[in-house]
Amino acid sequence: MADTLSLFERRFALLLSILLAAMGMTMVAAARHGVMAVHGFITIALGVGLVLALGRVYYSAPPVAERAGRFYDAPTRLGIAMTLIWAIIGMGAGVWVSALLYWPDATPAVPWTSFGRLRPVHTTGIIFGFGGNALIATSFHVLQRTSRARLAGSVSPWFVLIGYNLFCVWAVTGYLMGSTQSKEYAEAEWYADLWLVVVWVTYFVLYMRTLARREEPHIYVANWYYLAFILVVAMLHIVNNLALPLRLNAAESLPVWSGVQDAMVQWWYGHNAVAFFLTAGFLGMLYYFLPVRSGRPIWSYRLSIVSFWGITFFYIWVGSHHLHYTALPYWVQTLGMTFSVMLLVPSWASAGNAIATLNGAWNKVRDDATLRFMFVAAVFYGLSTFEGSFLAIRPVNSLSHYTDWTVGHVHSGTLGWVAMIVFGAIYTLVPQLSGRETMASSRAVEWHFWLAVAGTLIYVVAMWNAGITQGLMWRAYNENGALSYSFVQSVEKMAPYYLLRTIGGALFLAGAVICVLNCRATVLLAKGEAADRPLVRQPAE
């Protein structure tokens, strides 16, 4: 990190590191014990570690004078490394909590290994840790290549990545200690929410400054999607996490929203987190890496723009379809259902645009497992968006909601769409950033692909069957008008599906482990990082 910074930038980074350690000391002094104190110690350790790392190379040779004419890829390397680390953490926690549903007595007598504490570790570790780091890392790479401009700051990319991962660590350690806002997809304590705002605003400013200095007049569509992701996620995070701290020296806070308003805001946030975190950002990834890997331009650039505005407008309105048959006003439920069905048009436009791009390149899809990851991602994106619109229809929702069908739907998107495109991007980037032509083992990439596909299909099909079985059992009545099955009977019927779910997740985790080992081998074989490339168009860009 430090060897890419000028002396002034090293001083500034050192000052930020000292302030970070001081912030941790303030947290420890204010709380003295509990979650906030533990997070303070974590922050102190990070700040001191950064001070030592910067101090060790403080007086080393300054970076080359012509660095302004080269891409700045070092932050992307860190982002990819953190993506892989969080993949193992998040997927490992997911397999464990899945196994607990089949072997509920397997939990040791340690609170932090329980389902209730590890389940949010899984969701936060995958969505924010794995997905968030992948988005930040690839956005830095794509922004520079499509703009032919070096990142506008040398310290701020590191601040964004390190600060964001500090937030993720705070969140998952808080969950392990039993601290949560008791909200689906909500993050951590009030001070963590404020910290994320600072990090995210820095990210947005860095992105806009880099776009402003671009040498390429046109703003490529991938940057539109990344910008929508950055801007709307900031808005969602602030509104959903509005809270008043009960005490400044403790993690507890009082939420601003309550009752049906809280439910509406929560699902406005929740579904738009799906829209702009798990969809828009990864579509930006798809629109860049698929053409680059296939060596073909996007099939219809105009369609990609139309799809962007359709997704951006329609998605904002659909969150209320999660609250059918609740106290939410009926017209609001209907509004969400209507826009959910309409959303299928721009969603399928993106999926079809991606698949049509591969016309004439199917031989590459056959021979290149990395491109196959991207192709499967586009297919699953089309399938999961169709399913989402279908499940939003009120009569279908009455059968599917609160069942494992929803779990299957979510994982067809996260495993089949999000993770597949991330792994495709990683297998494209790691050799390039390591100065190699290919990954260390192409056979390992093949193994990863088939493990990922098999794991996804086993998981999703099992959950589809589980959810439909649950929905039918819960609404079955006998001739006397009483329920035909008790809730316990429906739980007992889930046993084989939960076993298959665990097997599918374990296969997917095994593929991720292979990916980590393959990436490590690729970097080691390269014998050092590749030098940052000049600010010119790369092949197929």
C-alpha cells in the first residue's frame, strides 16, 4: 500500500491511522465493557497495525514519477482478497446454520455458535462482505478502464476498502455477541451506521471525481449501474437505520420507525438492497466483464440504457409486495405487486442482452469455464427475476410467503446470479493483476464451475420443493374445517430437503475454497504483482 503513495500521502494516511486508533480508544473509554468496547479494541488494533505498516516504509523510495499515467490497481487487489476471505466466512457460516436445521442438537454449549447468532453472520458476510467487496474492487477497475483515468485519490480508495471492512467486522462480531437492531438485513450498532455513512460518502466522492477527470467522453453503461448502486444504497442505509442512541457510551439505540411504518420502510430498504446492491452493481459487473471475456461488444447498447432506467424506476416501488395480507394499506400492496410484474421487462432485457452478446462466441463458452460462469449468471438472473415477479402476485404470494420457497428464490439469485458473476470477474482479474495470462490451474476453474452449478441446483430445487410442500400443508383443511396438519408435522416433512440444502451449500463452499487456493497459487506463481498498466484501452475494452 504505502509504496504507491507520495510522502505527503503517507503522512495523510498515517494521520488517518492515528485518528482511527484514537477513535477506538474513545470507544473503549466510553463503554469500558460490552459490544462497543470490543469494537473499540478491534479499531485500536487496526489503527496501530496501519501505523506500523506505514511507519515501516515511511522513508522508502517515492513512487515513480509517471504513476499519474498508469491505472491504480493496488486497491483492487486488496478488494479481491477481502472478497475471497468473506466468501469463506459467509459461506462457511451458511453451511453451518443450514446443518443445524437438520441436526439441531449439534450446537455446542457456546452461545455464538447458535443459529440465531450465526444466521445474520451468514447474510451480512455474504451480502456485504463478499458482495460489497467484490463491487468496490471491480468498480475501481471498471471505472479506470472505461474512463481512461487513474482513480482521483491515492489514499481514499484504501480508506473506503479498509473502512468498509471494519464496518463488516463490527457487524458480524456484534451479531456473535448478541447485539442487533432486530431488523432483517439491518446492519450493526448506531456508531457503525454513522461510520458507514462516512465511508460511503468518500466512495461516492471518489467515484464522481474520477468520472470528472475521464479522458473518454462517453460514460460507459457499467458506470451508470455502479453509480446507481452507490447512490441509492447510501439513501437506503440512512433512512432505514435512522435511530437515536440511548447512550453515547453503549451500543443500544431507539429506532425512529415503528409499527406498520417500520415494516414499510424495512421492506422498502430490503427489496431495494436487492435492487441496487445485489442487482444494479452486479449488472455493471456483467456489462463490463462479459464483453471483455468474450471479446464481443454488448449486443445492444441502447437496450442496456433502456433497461437501466426501467430497473432504476420500477424497483423503487416494489418492496411492499413482501407485506401482502398485513396491516399495510391494500393500495400500497397492490402498487408493489403491479410494479413487480412490470419489472420483468427491463430485467429480462438485461438478461437477454447479455446472452445475445454471446452469439458467435459459443465456442468460447464451451471451452472457457470463466466465461461459462458469466453465462450461467445471466441465465440465473433471468430465472430469478421472473420468479420474483411471479411470487409478488398476491394469490401466488399467499402460497409462497413465509415458506422455504422464498429461501430458494433468494439463493437462486445469490448463488446463481451474484456469486457466479463475481467468480467470473475474479477469474478474469486475478491473472491480469498478477501479470499472468491464465489462472494457475484451468482444471481447478472447471471443478469450481461444476461444483458451483451442482450446489446451486441441489440447493434451489430442494428449497422450491420444501416451500411448496409447506405452503400446501399449511392451507390444507379437512371436512370439519380444521387444519389437516399441525405445524410440527410440516417441520418434520422438511428433513430431507434440509439435508439436501446442506449438501448443496457444502458443494458451493467447496468450489469457493478451490477458487481461493487457485487465486493464491496464481499470485505466488507470478512472483510479485504486475506493474500498474498505462492509461490506454486494454484489448477488447
